[in-house]
Amino acid sequence: MARTRKNKQWMRHAVVLFTLQLALLLASCSGTLAQGMQAQRAYGRGLDRFNARDYEGAIPHFLRALELEPSLEEAGAYLAWSYYHAGNYAEATRHFRQAIARQPTWEGLYDGLGWSRYQMGRYNLALDAFREALALDPRYRDAAVGFAYSLFELGRYAEALPHLERLTREGEGNMLKSAAADLEEVRSRLAWTLFYLGEYEKAREQFTKSLASRPDWSGLHNGLGWTYLRLGDRARARASFQRALQLQPNHADAKEGLAQAGQ
């Protein structure tokens, strides 16, 4: 009888202990589930702000989502891009690097890191990041543009030239909407690259093509003016510099060019 009572007491204790453990487990699961739902809601609010181009407004929501759910990788990526579009390139760089540590095969993160470094004038480091993005996806146009621009900014014009030529051909062929959208920006770099390499006739052709689409861009008129100056056509150079100054009266480079062309 004594042994039976002890067995019954042991079983009661076991049942109580199991019940407590189950309750704690359920509470933990419930808390985790609720926290995950809160993280998703915060992420959704951040995404709404991001899509509305309210990047400053998106940042606290993405931060909250990551606080609740650190493994929410999409929130980390959007947070980094939000800092980038808000103009805080140092924070963008930091968050892109954090995101890359968690997702080292996500090419878009390297692209974002590259542009953040580019905006801070760290062109060699930007080049490294764009190279990583292109190693993961050789057809990633945005990274290819960043790679070519970084070479340009570093004065490595001969290396930049084939990349800019290819990107311009893609834009002219309208292979991608993004290719057409940034065509004149790319062509402008191509024109200046040809200018710096002494290919003045080719540079003139590219500046002229860009001006057909962007006649209000003072920098293109300025570039065309310098090209005409190098080709020995002072009259057309003066006209180009004057047009550049009509669009942007304080354009120092155009003022210098006009002085050299002779007013």
C-alpha cells in the first residue's frame, strides 16, 4: 500500500511538472508567433513608406522589424537601401555590410554597397563591391554601370571605355527598360571618356546624340564645347559654351571654355 501511494504521488508530480512545461512551451510559442507577426507588420509598414519614396519614414519601421525578428533578411536589405536613398551613405554602407554577412550570395547587396561607397568617393572600394555583384550575376546592369562609373572616376578611361560602349549599345537596343532609362547618363560618361582619350570626333558624336534627347543638360553642351575646341572649331565651341551658360550661368568649366574659345 505504501509503495502504491508513493507511485501515485510520483505520477501526480510528473503530471504537474509536464503540465507546467507544456504551458511554458505554449506560452513561448505564442510569444514567438506574436513577435513574428509584429515584425511582419512593421516590415509591411516600412515597405509601404519605401514604395512611396518616404525613405526617412521607412527606416524606423525596418529597424523595428529587425529588432523583433533579426533573421528577416528582406527588412535588412530595404533598411540599407532606405539609408542610401535618404542620402546617409555611411549608414547605408554599414547596413549593406551587415546584410552581406548574413546573405553573402545576394548580388543586390553588393550593388548597394558599391553605390554607397561610390557616393562617398571611395571608388576603389566601390569597384570591389561592383565586381562581387557581377561575379554573382554577370548581366546585372546596375552593377555594370557602377563598375564603369568607378573606373571613370578613377581616371582609368581605357578600362572604362569597353564597358561604357557595351552599356550604350544595350541602351540603344532597348534590351531592358532600365537600359533605356539611364542611356544618356551612360552616353555622357562615354563621350567624356572618348574626350579624355583624345578621340574627339567620336566624343562629338556621342555628345550630339545625347543632346538630341537632353537638350536642357548644360553639362552636355559644355562637353560638346570642349570637344569642338579640341577639333579647332572655335565658332561652334563658343555657341556650345554660351548655351551651357544660358542653362547654368555659374558653370565654371563652361566659363573657362568660353574664355579659351574667345568671346
